Amino acid sequence: MARASLDFYYEFASTYSYLAAARIGPLAEAAGVEVVWRPFLLGPIFAAQGLTTSPFNVHPEKGRHMWRDLERLAARYGLPPVTRPPSFPANGLLAARVATVLNDASRPAFSRQIFHRAFAQGEDIGEREVVRQVLAGLGHFCADVIEAAERQENKDRLRAQTERAKAAGVFGAPSFVTADGELFWGNDRLELALDHARALAA
Amino acid sequence: MARASLDFYYEFASTYSYLAAARIGPLAEAAGVEVVWRPFLLGPIFAAQGLTTSPFNVHPEKGRHMWRDLERLAARYGLPPVTRPPSFPANGLLAARVATVLNDASRPAFSRQIFHRAFAQGEDIGEREVVRQVLAGLGHFCADVIEAAERQENKDRLRAQTERAKAAGVFGAPSFVTADGELFWGNDRLELALDHARALAA
């Protein structure tokens, strides 16, 4: 039997990526599915759709519902109460570069912490200091990691990841892609994606 | 204890309204929640958002995912395989007028049948003949019902229902609204909405 795996595409400014990142670890473990954490940038993908900001800003009613929905789901999942970041969408570029440069073992914890800072603590993850604090809290040498994250080759890796997402048909975040190329969009589809990944490998 | 109830806003051209309509009966019964079926028109609501067609047509990737998602969910829910209607979104005006004129006891079965014709049989529910067949199959005198559906007072009732949806903050379909005004958008939120309706009444 092949090892079941699932590509998890997420963007740090995305509220539903936060929920998926908070949930995916235990659910994937229970399902016997290996998760590949793939941070990417929604900006270029939204731009290609003609959007200059989040759809939740374009349609205010949709935005209002999204924040309320996030509060309700956070409560249901046992996550801390939601605190909105100072601006939405946040600039997740530095955090995404750092997540890209970290190795597979360190990326999930860093990513979950960044999301927690953004949507539970309501901090601006675009602030370099917030990223530094998260790295330091996880025992990384933050100056070294940030320097590596901002090298051209790592910027290019993040760009390639976004291109990979686009090629997989990703148009929003979070998205999940299984080995056969099936695309599942949204935190609500995490369970379905895991089921499919497991069925594929069986 | 107050009777738990839930407003179910649906539009016949909406694929996820189909899924919700197919599921809500047994789920609401199990939850002890009374459902008020409220057909409305998305057209005027989308128009107020500056949209002239479905968001699934505006963004082709989103549209492709939606149809695939619909197939997967139909399989998961034990519904028949999806057959796409000849055009999307369909013109659900006549069906919505008929659903409006029918009484509370007849509205759910008619609505489920229209959705089944649209998304399981792939028929054009904008065709008067399809609406007639559904009515006849349920034992209604279809000529009488359609005549009543097209009277001005019934057209006005449907318009008022759409205004009611708008006033409740509805921006897409399906939507669920509980007695305290909480809005839940999307088939994915049906269970959460039922839980909330039940908790409110307890």
C-alpha cells in the first residue's frame, strides 16, 4: 500500500487557512495521511482573477458573515476566541518566506503559531517583530532564519510554490490536493480530502 | 420551551441549495427543529453586489471546483449522480413563484422535485413543461396552480420574500436564519444552524 499523502496549500492572511492549520494535524494522523504543508501567496492568484483584495472585502455582507462564521467555528473546534487583526488581509509575505525556508519538521508549528498570532491574538503578522517572536519562541535563531528566508533562492521557492498551486487549479485558500490531482477547496473539505487521500493509497 | 424553528432561504438555480433541500428534512426532524421553507430570488441580490451572473461563472476555476464538489457531495449524501442542466444558472422564476403559492405542506416536496429535475436529471427548470410535470406528479391541478402563481399578488409575495432575505443579511444561497437573527450561509452550515436553532429554543 502506498503512503497516503495530502498537499495542504495555505496562506497566512486567510482566516479559513487558520482553521484548517489548527485542525489538520490530529485529523491527518488519525486518518494515516501524511500532510505536505505548502505555504503560498493568494495575492498573485487573486490578481489573475481581477481581484485587488480579499473577496470578503469586496462584498461586505460576505465579510461580516465570514467573521461571525469564524467565531462560531472557532468555538466549535475548541479554539480560542477570535480577535481580528488590525487590518485584513494581513501582509503574510515574510511569514510565508519563513515557512518556506523552514524544514518539514519545523514548518507546521511555526505556521500554527503565526495563525494563532493573527486570528487569536489579533496581531499584525506583517510586522517583522511578530515573526521574530514566533521563531524565537520555537527555539530558532531568528536572525539567521529570517536572513535565509529573504535570500533570492528562497523567494524563488515561494514563487514556485504559488505557481505550483496555480497549476493544481488552486483559486483560494485553504486548498487540499491529493496524489491524483483532485482539488478540495476550503476548511470545510478537509475531512473529504483526507478520506480521498486514504482511499487512493488503499 | 419555545418551538425551535429555522428559516431556510433557497434559490432553485443554486446547486448548494439543492443539497440543502435534499438533506434538511430528516436532519431537522432529528433535531426537533421546524423548517420554514423560503424560496427567494438570488438575481436581485447578486445585482446589488454588482454581479450579473453566478460567481461560479465569473471565476471559471471556482465553477469547475463547484461542479466537482457537487458530484463528490452528492455521492457522499447518497444522492443520484449529478447531471448538469443545459444552462447555468437556470431561470428559476416560475418554479419560485409556484413554490411561493403552494402551502407549507406542499412546498417542500415540490421544491425537492424541482431541484432533482435540475441537478439529478439535468433538465431546464425554466421550461414551463418541467414545472407542470412536477406539479402533476405531486397530484396538483397544474393549470390552476400556475395561474395562481402568476397572479400579481403572488409575484409580490415572492418579491417580499426576497426583500426579507436581503433584510436578514442574505447574500447567497442556501442561507439559514434562526429566531435571534443569526445567519448561516451554505449547505455546509446546515448542521450548525440546526444546532443553534435547537439551543435557542431550549
